[in-house]
Amino acid sequence: MMQENLAGFILKAIRNNWNITALSDHGGKSYQYSDVAGYIIHLHTRFEVYGIRPGDKIALLGSNSAHWGISYLAVITYGAVVVPILPDFKPNDVHHIVNHSESRLLMAADTLFDALEAEKMERLLGIVSLSDFSVLADGKARSLTDKAEEVEDMYQKKYPYGAQSDNFYLAAIPNENLAVISYTSGTTGFTKGVMLQHNALVANIVYANNNMPLHPGDAIVSFLPLAHAYGCAFEFLWPFTLGCHITFITRSPYPQILMQAFQEIRPRLVFSVPAIIEDIYKKQVLPAIEKPMTKSLLNTPLVKKLIHRKIRKKLEDIFGGNFHEVVIGGAPFNSEVELFLNNIGFPYSTGYGMTECGPLISYAGKEKTRPGSAGKIVDTLEVKIDSPDPFKTAGEIMVRGENVMKGYYKNEDATNEALDKDGWLHTGDLGLIDNDDHIYIKGHIKSMILGPSGQTIYPEELEAKLNSMAFVQESLVIEKNGLLEALIYPDYEATDKIGMEEKELKNTLEQYKEELNNRFPVYMNITTMKIVPEEFAKTPKKSIKRFLYTMDK
């Protein structure tokens, strides 16, 4: 177990930065660390009056916001267990998660509450608004509304002068205690509740403190889903413990909204998923460098250097121009895009993780990032590759150590499948490792395809090439009747811009198929290219839910 304590980190951050801005809603209200302290003790009082005990579960349902962050901190420092629920989950999924987790309280955004049926969540004492912390619905005992006066009486008795820097206190919570149950469908289609102890969160924070370039007072933009481990740990929880100012994008993070926020806030560290970087590359970089004139100039070394410098400056400005690096993780990174970023000297770094590790497994800062690598195993974990030759033959990536989950809530079979008797977590990802413990991910076990003679095919390799081609927004390569089929969702914005007709698009895709088949071995040849009418369904990490498209193959 780690020596450090999560409540201790939070307490120190609040006391040391009492009059400094902690959390802001983009275009909305801001809260100092002292304000956060006041909300925490008030919510603690509520929990106590409501009869919630340490170890009880409290679900959070809402988009990124300061009140979501405040609620998370209040729950976790009370000793209760946070059950974060993604705001795009359907009402029936929310009902199921609340019931399966045995949550006693649901804190929900008003707009999402409207679609819920409180009577279907029978264990709840009630539902509280994330907007103003008012009671939205009582449980069957009508216990919350009736206790409003008792809450205020107890609060006045305990804190007659409100939160004060010299009397604000948070009790330490043992690291072995459960902190979070995180429900995610991932790419397997089966929802499981990942149990993360305080120890896993602390391990991520300690590693980040020692290895990532962020300092007290720095600005951060939070746009990745807080209900997902990646966004919660690195755009919120860790920066908060440092004393940073975190601004939440409270609406859907469309490119225009994000770009505006980056320009205004000028964050010191940017966390992103590959899809965002790849989209910027395809929409803003590729059209420029594919112009005949630019292609010709890129053959001249001195001019090439000047062009690369100009492109790098443009990319840096997109993210506010004030950052140490852009940390890219959460899904496989397109090799062509990464190679280009590396060639122009763009300050990026790579990481790899999963919810079951809260989330970090590997990371390498911008000076140590190796193209094609997902970073170096973190020092709180051990790693091994289940392969006779882990340096040359891909095998399952297995990790063990401080970050690893306790198991899946009320699911012993799934837990035993993921965690073996020696404590190794079977990640389900296939990869290689080098002499310096840098991990190279080849694909996912469940997406791997066997060729006609037993050859191993990683569809991600084909998809990476397809996704870098003009007029392809995203792709998915699946096996159908023993042959490979590429499903293509076109970049309709690009086709509309030049007036490309459907027939011309199909001809272009056929040319791409021929190009790919000439590049890869025969056993990896794509037989058919099929256009799909809408974007692929995705996980919070923007990974395609592959299982949805392979069930009826």
C-alpha cells in the first residue's frame, strides 16, 4: 500500500491555496479553494443527517462541471464510495447501475433527472440536484425533504462560522478502502463495475507528481468525461491536489468550443485522446502539406524545416500556445500522425491505461517518448508479456501493483478472469516490450483476427492506414465469412466541400483498397469496402465498440 493518503492530499491543497481559484465552469461561475471547503463540510453534514455511512455508495450523474467535482471530493473525503455515471448513458442503464451498485443517494444534473424514473431505483434515499444541491426526489420514506431543517441545525452547530482555513479538517481514509466503482461498457459490450481503492488513486497522483510537468497555480481545461478514469484522474483530481485552476467545459466539447477555451485559458498541460489530434491533423494539416507546391518545397531540407516550424507553431496555437506538452492516451494512436508530430518537433507525450488501473499503466514524457510506443511502465507497477519472446512476439500485456483494481463489483467470475491468483491483471491488450520497459501495443485480443492459415491479423494496423486517407472519417476492419471487410464512415464534410458524388467516392475507396493490399501481406488483403451511413458507436475513450459490428459476421 502507498504511504500517502488521498484525503491528506485534498486537505493540504485546500489549506495551502485557500484564497486561490480552484474550479470554474467555462463561461460560468468560479470557486476558490475556500468555497470548495465550505461545500464539502456542508455536504458531509447532509450525508450524516441523511443516514449515509462511510462505505455507502453515492452515484454522480452529470456532465463536467464544478459542482460535479465538488460532489466527488465531498463523497470521497466522507469515506463513501463514488459511482460516476456517464451522462450519455440511457435512463435504463442509469437505473441498472444505481441498483447494481446499491447506491443510497443519486446526485444528478437536472436535465438528466427529467428522463429518470425514481421509483425504479428502490434503494435510493433520494435524488439531489447537482445544479444547486436541492432535493429533486425523495425515496419511498421521503427522508431527504423532511430533513432539510435538521441539516441546517447540525451545520450551524458544527460550523457556526462556516469553513475556516485554520479549522478545516478532513480525516484520513485507509488506502485499502473502496473509493470508486466505475461502470464502463468498454469494447466488450458487458458493463462491469470496476472497484478502485483509495490506494489506486493515490498511486496515480504520486506518479503524476513525480513525472508530469504541472505545478501549483497552473491552468487546466477539463473536457474529457469526468465519469471516466482518465479525465477524472488527470484533468481534475491530480491537478486539484496540486493547487491548480481547473476550468470545466460544461457542454459537449465540440472543436469550436474547445479551441475557444484553449485560447482563453491557455492551459499548461493538455490531455487528449488520439481521435482529437488525428482530426486536427486531417482537417488542418494534411490539406496544406498535400498541396503540389508544398509537396515540392518539402523536398528542400532548409525549406522543409521552415514549413515544419510554421506547422508546429500553428498546432501549438490551437492548444493555447502555453503548454508543456500534449499527453495523448486512452486509445491507440495513428502511427502516421505520430510520426509527423515527431518529425516537426511537436511537444507531445504518450500514455496507456485502463479503468482497472485508475487508469495509468505507462507514460513517457516528451523527451522520452518513442514513436510507436505507449510509454514506459509506471514505477508503481510490474509488467510482463505473455509471450515466449516478449521483445519480438506479441502477447497479452499483464500488470501487477499499486494501481490495480480490487475486482469487479458483485462479479466474481469476471474478477477471476481478469485477475489471476498471483495478482496479475490480464489487460486483454496485445503488445511487445523493449529493454527499457517501453510498451508497444499491437491490438486487442478480442479484435485479433486469424488469417486463413492461422496468421495473426491486427485490424488496428489496417484501420490506422485507412483513417489517414482523405475522405475517410473512420473505419473498422472485420472478418466476414473468412474474408476481411472494411467498414468506412466517410468524411462527408470533405466530400461535400468538393462536390464528390457517391459513385466517385466508391471508386476512390476501391483505389484505397488496392493501395492497402499492395502494402500488406496477402493474408491481410481486404476483399470489400462498405460505406456505413453513420458514425460508429464509441466508448468514453472514443474507441469503437467493435463488438456491435462483429456479432452477426
